[in-house]
Amino acid sequence: MPRYAQLVMGPAGSGKSTYCSTMVQHCEALGRAVQVVNLDPAAELFSYPVMADIRELIEVDDVMQDESLRFGPNGGLVFCMEYFANNFSWLEESLGHVEDDYVLFDCPGQIELYTHLPVMKQLVEQLQQWEFRVCGVFLVDSQFMVESFKFISGILAALSAMISLEIPQINVMTKMDLLSKKAKKEIEKYLDPDMYSMIEDSTDILRSKRFKKLTKSICGLIDDYGMVRFLPLDRSDEESINIVLQHIDFTIQYGEDLEFKEPKECEEDKSALVDEYFQDRVDE
């Protein structure tokens, strides 16, 4: 029997730990057992219990205090993750082997771990060897994404992680509950974006011809391949949480032996559900 894993990624402050806490509470309400593993050696507090904590293996503070290493915060974290990659036996022992395990891995926010360092790719390959079906969940802060250039930056970060890890990936805009009504209406166009129209909307800002040409090329690449789309997540709305969970479950075929069905907001219905979500917020 397969086991299931969400690799919860995203920049620092994007809400990874809050996402894990929200999913644990939501799954408990559904009668589903979900475990969380903390893989951030610089983490401080959790609002949820963890089945394994990388800080039991190594901590950033200990590495930084080692005078023979002389690492700063970022170098210390990279050292910790590389040490972790050389000690996957610790993780294997912590996870045990229970069929139908569903585990959320709360990952660090340093983008280099997903772009040009091999640590997270090695983790994915190891989990797959342990019969985990792995889905990447890349989070971005919706408050950060309300401007076109920041949105493009967020898309490139998500795309880099997806290409580097070579696993199915669901991209999520978090903290929708913190946006104003006006911002919620504005951000709707970023969930399934038309990149070319986005360039036209920003023409006045693009004063440099070279910058404009580069931006147009990047947007063209994103739009032509259609590889990055976002789901909104409002942690105060159970339906919003369920939509995200259904997409992830479908991606890793969770419960396929239980006559699994596609999420009701699949391609034909997805736009309608998103529209309904925003309309409900406008009517409030």
C-alpha cells in the first residue's frame, strides 16, 4: 500500500506552518489521520504536534555557535539540511512504516534549497523509495502577489521548485482571509493569469525597453506552457481548505482503493468555484 506526502514549500513568511496547522485541524474534522514532520532546523514554535522534528537531529543555533564552522543564519541552515541529507536513516526511523500514512513535511523557506542545491531533490527521491506518493505544495502570500512584478517573481519561484524537484505541484495563495474586499477582487485575475494582458496593464511602469523585453519573454514562457496556476486559501473558510485538499488528494490519488473521485472543481468547474468564492466575499 502506498503512503502519501505533501512537501510544504514557499518563501519565509508565506504561511507554511499555519497551512500545516490548518490542514491538520481540517483533516481531523473529516476523521482523517494526518501527521506533520518539521524539517526547518530554525523553527521556534508550532501550533500542532509533530511526529518528527529535525531539531532533534540538528539545530541552526548549535551550528552557528560552533566556532570551527563560522556560519551565519543562512549558511547554518544549508549546513543543517546537508547534514540531514546524510542522515535520512533518522527520518526513516522517525516515520516508521504504517500503510496509508499521510504526512505533511513543513520545509524551510530558503529558495536555494529548491533551485540549485540537491538536498530537497534527494529527500523526494528517498521518500519515493519508501513508497511515498509525493506532491509539492508551494505557498505564496496573497498580500505579496497583488502587484504584477511581485506576482511574476512568485511564479518563477514556484516554477523553479517544480522543475527542480520533478514532482506534481499545487500552488496556493495563502492569507486570503487577510485581504480587503478590494484586494480580493483585484487578485482574482492572478489565480489563472493571462500573462500578456498583465504586461499591457503594466506598460506605464515598464520604462526600460530592455526590461520590458525581458518581462515579455518571461511572461510568454509562463503563458505558453501554462505550468503555473494558483488556488486561493482562506483558512477561515472550510470550503476553501477543502478545495485545496481535494486537488492535492487527486494529484497523489489518495484513497484510490476507496473508489476515489476527481475533485468537483476540476478544469470545467474550477473557474465557477473560484468565482463563487470571490462573489461570496463581495456580498459579505
